[in-house]
Amino acid sequence: MFVQESSAKTPRTAEQKAWAIAATVCDPEIPVLTIEDLGILRSVKLFDDGGLVPAVQVTITPTYSGCPAMDAIRDDLKAIFRKEGYPSVYVELVLAPAWTTDWMTDSGKAKLQEYGIAPPSGKAAAGGHSGPIRLKLAVKCPRCSSLNTKELTRFGSTSCKALYVCQDCQEPFDYFKVL
């Protein structure tokens, strides 16, 4: 289980504390990103299920419906909450509204860049797009910042990434696609 130290201010309410706990869980495929950085952490609620300690309900949205990381994230959420003294943890997976890269935090995008993955650029056409066709823009190399890059394959190490190569430094890199 990957857990990141929370940089947030000290939570004021019990639900804010529970959110802060969930927000430390990292994505198993890109361990420098938390599920909060990715924007897949949707809600954290506490409720009484008859126990001495409130039960926790965490809602997450996968980056795409077949994302294999969801099982690991669910297990990591349950483990971290149990470690923090919450014996009853329920993780709900919701598909609607569909996740979009617009939900990623600026901090998460910066972490991707530092990790060597080009972050998504631009805004997603969530909910459909009407009007002019969007042009394909250059993707900046995360190593040398060159815009002289070329897509090698639309699908990289995961479905949400494409494989690019920088024509200047000759290094291949993943690009986290705008979804």
C-alpha cells in the first residue's frame, strides 16, 4: 500500500479528518499521485452503523470503467482506515459522472511532470463537444521541455496514457491523455 503524507491543514471536523485519511492513498500505477490528486476521490462520509466508532463510506470514480487499479485502491482505503481505528469501511465505485482529467489537481499535474509523465494539457470535452474540431497540440517533453515531440502509439503503459518520444533529447515518455 502506498500512502502519502497529507499536506493539508489540520482537519476541523470528523468528516474532514476522514477525507484527509482517504486523500493519503496513492494510485498503484502512478505512486507519486494520491487518489485526491487524480480526482477520483469523490466523497467521504461517516455514519452510525451501530458500532462504537462511526463507519466510513468512501466514493471513488475510476479513470475508466475497466481500470484494474480500483481493487487495489479499495483495499488500500480499507487498510488505511482500519489502521486509523475505523473498523467498518465501505468503498463505493461510481461510474457517473464519468471521470475527466479536468478533475486532476494542479499539484497532481506537477507531480506527473516531475515523475517523467507529461500531464494532460487543455480541458476535456466532458459531456460532449460541439463546435469546431479541436486541433492536436504538441506535447511538452517532461525531461527537456521541448515541444518537438511525436506520438509513437495512442495507448501507452495504461489506457489513459499515450507513448511519445522527444525528437530533441530522444527520450520516450508517457503522456497522460486528456479524457
